[in-house]
Amino acid sequence: MKKLLVIAALLSAPAFAQANLVVNGSFEDYNSITPGNWSVFGSGKGWTTGPNGVEIRNAIAGTAAHGARFAELDAGGNSWISQTIQTYANQALELTFSYAPRAGVSAASNPIEVFWNNQLLGTMTGTGSTWENKSYDVFADAKGLGVLQFASAGVSDSYGGSLDNVSVTAIPEPGTSAMLLAGLGILAAVARRRRV
């Protein structure tokens, strides 16, 4: 019976381990950027960019919140980066990411706006270089799609805020968790009954 419980627990693990629906959310696929370097990229590696592209940095003008690389959206001028997320119709999702101002730059140069399906969720800005973790609850549309966009919104001067560790994960429905726990409870009761 212990084997049955172990199997049930292993099968239920995916319900609790939610996969990131964002491709290249920590910008690590830009592996040509070695420590102490940066470069500007256009669309690709999961992201669509505005005409000025996106600046990917590795341990220069700051360090990454996650992994080695991170993005700046004011690459030669204000720009944006977006990705279409595909999931189930009307799926509840959690959007998380890390934002940091660029050190030595005024708050007027550092703003980044975040949008979901063309709706502004928030604006981040500040001074210093400390990473802040942000979180928003969003929903996929009736077709199961959501367009995530980050845009540089400060002074267009090639210096701006940084972005890293972007993630969109499904929020489990309360009924799913309750059914899982009930099923595990039944398995435990059956196991106990067989031992008696």
C-alpha cells in the first residue's frame, strides 16, 4: 500500500509544480553575452521587440536577479518587449518578474510599464539598483491567449530600468486542489483499512 501512496503522490506533483509559460523569461538564451558585456537584440528567442530592440546585459551596469543575464528596455531609445502566452480559455494566471532601476540614473529615466492584453497593470520606477519582485494576477482571454508587454516609459536616453525573471504560471483552481486532497485522503483510508 505504501507503493500506492508513493505513486499517487508522484502523480499529483504536477498539480503543485506549475510550469513557466514564458519562453526565455530570464533572458538566459542570449548566451553569446559573456560576463562584463552587453548587446542589443531585435525580436527572437521568444520575445518580440520594438524598433530599438532590447539591451541584454551580463554583469555590466548591474547584475541579474536570476541567472546571469537581464534586459534593459531603453536600448538607444525607449523600446518594448512582448510575448504572447498561450494557455486555456479564461485561465487564471500569476505574472511575476523582477525590476531594478539602473544605478546612477534619475528616476525619470528608469520607468518600465507592464501591460497584459493592452491593459496597463503598473509602472515601476525608482533610483538605486535593488531588484524588486512584482506579482500580478491576470487572466487569459476566451481563446486562451494573453499578450504580455513591458515598455520603457521614462526619458528616452539609452539608460533605463532593468527586467529579469519573467514568469507566467497557471493558478490552480481551488476545486482541483480539494479533489486532489480528497483523493489522497481516500487512498490513506483504504490503506489503513487494509492493515486492520
